[in-house]
Amino acid sequence: MAQQAYVTDTDNGGTRSERPHPGFRRLFSRPAAGRWGDGGVWRRGVLVAAAGVLLALVMLAHSRIPNAVGNLGSLTETFLPWLGLLVLVLLVLALVRRSVTALVAVLVPAVVWLTLFGGLLTDKTAPGGDLTVVTHNVNADNSDPSGTARDVAASGADVVALEELTAAAVPTYEKALASAYPHHAVVGTVGLWSKHPMTGVEDVDIKLGWKRAMRATVTTPAGQVAVYVAHLPSVRVKLEAGFTARQRDKSADALGEAIAGERLTRVVLLGDLNGTMNDRALNAVTSQMRSTQGAAGSGFGFSWPASFPMARIDQIMVKGVEPESSWTLPRTGSDHLPVAARVRVDTTAS
């Protein structure tokens, strides 16, 4: 407890009296930030209010943030959902400042965030579907490929796509998955395992100079599906260069062009795209396909890094088939989480 300071007065009768020091009264007589009932609640918190409006503008106009300098736009879009944490910070500051102006202003980015991502907070999963698919970046440095393969197979998926395969690890994955998946193909550093027959396996040129994408026709009981597997180039955040993603962007355009030319009407894309659905750089792909997580998932479905997932860069996307459910699988020996979805190939079925 603070100790009061006193001053001593001597009256004309020679008696002494003490009273609190006036500086002490000024310091402790009212809260530094003011009271909710005084007129200052509208004048205080101007900076917090301005920050709230700015945050709302960033979320609303993220597509207009230029990529010319360090791909700042794509970087913002990669972690766009996390801007919701800034809304909470501003709310706390508004309460600390006891500012009605700030509180009202903070409602603006809160509404914008809910408009953009509120739908992901609801459970859109549904029963049914006739094909379960899984994609997993297994990590080239994975120390337990056999365990990873067993974990993925335990999901019961009909089709499994693996990315970041090394030549040394491929035989291990082939052996571990052979009993559950009689059909498989590996092209470069990506592979596809299926319980159903596969034909038309071919490399997909994504302008890298080495093979990191493939296509195959999987003949399911409900009909043929063109399945693409892709591992787009990694992106980096560097102080001197910003968000470096030029090669990823070029490969995304090539992948989108290949999918646009697909002859089958039912298409499933599995892979590590090193980008989120919000990232404009993936527009060549995202503009023509649906994300199973957005359409039939529950939550954000973040897949990377596995230790503390912050972004959904591993994607399952479809066109011509109906997503019924989407989820992430438990962590394996990789730095990514496996991503799974169940889709309905026979869209005429009720």
C-alpha cells in the first residue's frame, strides 16, 4: 500500500495539524486513464481506434497489397487468419484505456475477420463419400519412413500421395505400403499409392528442371478420377529479400495450366503447394478448384509446421467431385501434418 505524504500546519493558537500532501491527492484521487462515466471515454484511445481501422483495411484489401517489394502481399495472405490475434490485442488496449471510441473501432476489424474466416469455425463435415484421399509431405530428412508409411496407411485412405521422397527412402515406402496399396507410381520426388487401378501415369512439367509433379487416372468403383500430385517450390522469408516465392509462383501457374487442360471432368489435386488458399500467387490453381477444408472441414486445418501448425500449405483440392469431410491426421516423423479428405465421386448419388 502506498504511504501517504503529509504537510504540517501551525494555527494561531499554537496547535499543529497534519493534512495529506496536495501532490499525493492529485496522483491517487482518480485513475490515470479516467473513468467510464466521464466525457473522456470518447476522446481517449484515438491511436487504438486508428490501429483498428487500419487492421480492417489490411484484411479487406489484402489483395491490393503489392508484391513488388518482397512479395509483401503474399506474405500477408499466408498468415492472414492470424491477424485475428491483433484484434484481441486492440480489444485489451481499448479496455485498458477505457475508451468507447476505441471499442467501437475495434468492432470493425472483428466483423471483417469473422466475415473472412468465421465460416471455417463451423463444422461442415458430412457423412458419406466414396473415396478417401490423403496427402503428406514426408520430409526428406524423416528418420522413420516405415513408421510414417504405417501411420498414413492406418488412415484407411483409398489413395495416398507422398511428397519430398528421396531415392534412398522410396524402397522403404514401397515395402511398407505394398500390402494395402497394390497400385503405385513414383515420379521424381512425388508418388501415388492406390487401392484402385492406376493408368496414364505421367510427369507434369511445373517449370523446375526436375520432377516434382505427376498425374494419373485412378479408376474407382464410382468412375475415373484424374489425380494430380504436386510439390511446389519452397518459399523463404529473408530480411534482405522479403518473401521470396518467384519460383513457386511460376510453378503454380504451370500447374494451373496443366489442370485446366485436363480431359477428365473429375479432378483431385493432392500436394504441398507451399501456399495457402488466400495467397494470390496460387490463383491459377485456386480459381478453378475447391479446397476440401473450406468446403467440408472443421477449423483452419493448419498443416505446417507439425510442431505448431500455423498455415495450411498442404492442400486437397477438387473439381467435378463433391467434398464431404476434411481433416488433418496425427503427427508423423515429418515436419508436416498429413491431410485427409473424403469425397463423393458419384455426384449423381443422393
